[in-house]
Amino acid sequence: MNELLRERCLVKLIIATKNNNKVKEIDAFFDTVFPRSMSMSSLDNLPEFEPWPDVVEDCETFEGNAIKKAFELALHAKRSVLSEDSGLVVDALDGKPGVKSARFAGPAKDHAANNARLVRELGALQEAGQATPPFTARYVAVAALALFPDDAVGEWFLSHVDRSKAVEGEPGEQGQLGVVDGVYLIYWRGECEGEILLESQGDGGFGYDPHFYVPQLGKYMAELGVEQKGEISHRRHALQRMVDQLK
């Protein structure tokens, strides 16, 4: 197939989000990795598959939620899907807010309320002498792929990973292929280490960024520009592991 024809026959990897800015970020990261015939699309730009199922992210791990979302959306569309689940893990809070990061203060997913609860709980531990700063923490992201072997995107991915060691059922570790109902599942985990400070600073970013301090940079995450944040982000680390595994 010549290059012009290839460009006219774009195949889409579905990104399990309605945030087009996130799709642009992922697309830019993979710009030199994927063939020119492959593009990406958010859920909002695929009306032929609407209504999308409302996947209940009720697993106890980021890995479980990312795999579940990719798998259920892929089964719905009969197309390959990339999903992610991410959040904040604070050691002094025994891993909270964890998979409930977006809903830490309730179902409204209110960033200010989530941060207020985070500061309140850490402050209470400090006053009780049960924990002292620095409150070590990390942002965690898990990227998961659900791949159909007869889908153009799935065929490309599966031709670039080792399928000989695929296991029945969900993968038990990152980078391992699992097979459920004929769908190949694989995930990668990325982390960004830092500290939670009770005082906030910076007006950029979102979520817990105003309280997330990055010692290696001497700045809060909310003080970083988009490009600088992208270089150290947990999502980037997860996607880089994916790229590193492709052959």
C-alpha cells in the first residue's frame, strides 16, 4: 500500500477518555512510535459506538480499574482500547486516597474538597504525633490495552510484542499478555515520587498538584509548566514502559 493510500486509511486507537487534551498529549508522545496510518480518538469523537457503557471502576487497584475499563469498552466497540487509571498514594495514610483519589471527599470529584480532606487528615496525624513531615507520596498511573487480534490496531500491537508467553486470564504483572474471551490484555505502571506539603503553592495543574512537592526540582507540581510536568509525569513513565516493550 503506498503512503498516500495508507494516510487515507487511518485506523484509530480508542482512548478511554472524553478529554481531548489528554488524547493530544498521548498522541504527541507516540508520534514517532506508531505508523502514520494509526491515529487516536477520544470516546466523544466516535458517535457510531454511542452510548458508551458507564464502566464502574470498583477495583481495589489501579491495575484492576485500568484493565476493566479497557476490556469493557473494547467489548462494546469490538475495537482495541487504551485506558488508564491514576491517583495519589500517600504513605502516612496507608496508601490513601489511592484508587479513590478523584472521589476522596465524595462523588462530586471536587479538587478543592479532595485537597482539604488530604490536608485535614495529614494534619490530624501530625498533631497526634502519629506521622511527621515529609509526607512521602507518589502519583501512580496504569495504562492498559485491550487488543483484538483481528482489529488493525490490535494486529499492529500484537505484532510488536511477544505473544508466546501469553497467559489465560488477566495479566499478573506489567508487560505480561493475558487473554480473556479472545481479547489480549496488557498493562504498564508508572510513578512520580514526591511529598505532600500541608501548604499549597502554584496555580497550574489540577487535582493534588498544589500540595505535591517534587524534591528533585524544588517545586510544587502546580508550579511546573505543561512540558516540564509531562517529562516527569506518572503517565509518561507508564507509556514509556509500553514503548520500551515494543519490538
